[in-house]
Amino acid sequence: MVETFVGEAGEKFSDVRRIAVLRGGGLGDLMFAMPAVAALAAAYPEASITLLGNPSHRALLGNRPGPVSEVVVLPCAEGVRPGPEDPEALERFFTQMRSREFDLAVQVHGGGRFSNPFLLRLGARHTVGTKTEDAQPLERNLPYLYYQHEMLRALEVVGLAGAPVQNLEARLEVTAEERAAAAQLRDPQAARLLTIHPGATDPRRRWPAERFGEVAARALAEGWQVLVVGDESDAAAAEVIVERARRGASVGVGAASGDSASTGDSASTGAGASAAGLVRSVAGKLALPELLGVLAASDVVLGNDSGPRHLAMAVGAKTVGLYWLGNHINAGPLGRGRHRSHLSWVTRCPECGADVTQVGWTAERCEHDPSFLTDIHVEPVFADVKSLVSGG
């Protein structure tokens, strides 16, 4: 069997029983690392894999079947996990980790300026990871260049440890309990379920909520159910989406979206009132397992470049993603059979004209936060939503 690697393959290390993988950040960041973790598990089948991550990572992976043996929550440390540092807590953490006597430590958390010194304090026999020119070197290093797909970057890193590619997408097993919880939210009268996630950590990556609402109105007109998901910070946008969708259902989708055609008769008004009941917000109301179940139950998930959209891919849902072009290079789906992407080609800040393609840890950033996605329009987005369901 021919082994496949991203980049150059390194020789496998001998007698590896305990592996640590450093990957902080959000749930999307974790999904980018999961194919690399699967590659390590296949290359070193006798080894346990400890993920050094965030509380959300432990909430997602704890007791879930997969290649991760355990998740250890990282302490707050500059460039590794945001928050006030506690020197004593850091020292306790490293003492505990050194007692594990890791044979291999893998860094897939940024360019290494902060994460490489952090990784080296684990005391592992072997280390591999990414490295910017000014970062402390590990035993085996991959040059860190910002514009590279994060999943492929992580696979290239573990290739340095002799771990060939097993799959090109993260995969998460959804439990029966998670599916049952999602079933409680499913309206049996609806033909399909469209789940919308309007949030993103960076406000520049957010499509206007009103446009999500117009897509939702079109879905209601097709007899679909629409659920808007997210955390508490997404609740306001979710309410805008629900209000816009219900208004569109009550007066006709054309009128809600600015089209001239609208039925306006009593029959359509009654149908609109019925359709309006098929859209609701559950933003800030779902625990992570419930969210996972909803994503798995969805016919299509529509969202910005964000953790829930990446989770949706991992549980096998079809997705339509909205991206600024730079983010798509680093985080876009590789396939198009089940996933569609709509790109904004903005290269300069709409407010001050600053070059926004210069990104990364050290790049200067202007103070403005306009949406970079306003040149993505509703009609082609909804066309892709429908196309994924029809198989077109």
C-alpha cells in the first residue's frame, strides 16, 4: 500500500507510547487538527494521544469515540490560551505534563513564537511542529507561511513524524443521545431543515444578518424549517434573522427581499403565518452535544467561516459557507459535492483602504470592523442551498 504524505515524509520515531498534541483556539481550529491526530493514531497505534486544548475541546471530545485518548485543558499563557497568566498554575501544569514522560510532542498551534517554547517545556523525547523565522526550533520543523490550508498544514507537520494521511476531513461520531435531543427540535411538518449560524469571532467575517434572514424567508416559502444557532453573542443577529424571515413569510418572499412581485391575497397570508412558525432561534440555548445533534440532523447548514460550520462538516452535514477570500485559502472545504463556498474578493478595508491581505501574527491591522462579505448576494447562496438538497 502506497502511503500518502503532505510534503516530505520524516522517519517514524521508535518506541512511541505517549503523544501530546498542542492545539488551542476554537472548535474550528480543533477540526483542522483532527485529520492530523487520526494520522498519528494510525502511525503509532500503540500510543495514547493527549490533546492539550481548551474547555470546549474537552466538552466536545470527552467520552466520544475517536483517536484522542484524553483532553487536558491548557493553562492561560501568552500566545497559547488567552487570559491572565498564573505562574504557579503554569509550573504545576508543566510538572504534571513532564511526569507523563511524553515520547512525542506535536505543535499545530500557530507559527511557534509562543507555542514552541511552551511545547519544549513538556520535556518530550521528540518534538515536531511549525516554525516562523524568529521562533525557537523544534527537533523537526515545518516553515510557517500564513497562507496554507490549516488542515493540510497540520497533516504536513505530522508527516514529519512519519504519519501518513488517513483522511482529509475531520470526522466526529454523533451519539444516539445527541440525535435524540435534536429530534425534539425538529418539526415533522417541515420538508427540510436549514440550520443557520450567523456568527464568527472576527466581525469582518460575518455576512449581514438581514441577508441570512432573506435566505431563511426563501426556505420557509419552500416549506422548510429554519433553526438559527449560535452562542449568546449571536442572539441579537439570530433575532434579526427570525424577524426578517417571518416578515418575508407573511408578506411574500419577493416583497421581503425587495422584489416587485408579492401575492398579498388572504390565502397567501394564511400560508405565510403557518410558514412563520417554522423559523426560530435557539442561539445561546443549546449545549454543545445538542448543537452537534442539530447539525447532524440538518439537510443543509449555512454559515460564515466559523466553528459550527466546521463541526457540521465533521458530522457529515452538507454546508454552504460564506468566506472572505483569505479565510477560504486557510479554512475552506476541499470538496464541492457536499459543500459550496461563496467568496468575497475584498483586498482593502472598505473604510480606510488598508491592505487586508497582510495577515498573521505580526501583521498590522486597522481598527475598522466592517463586514467583508457584503458583496455576496442572497440569490446564488439560496440557489446552492437548494442545489445541495436536490443533488444538482
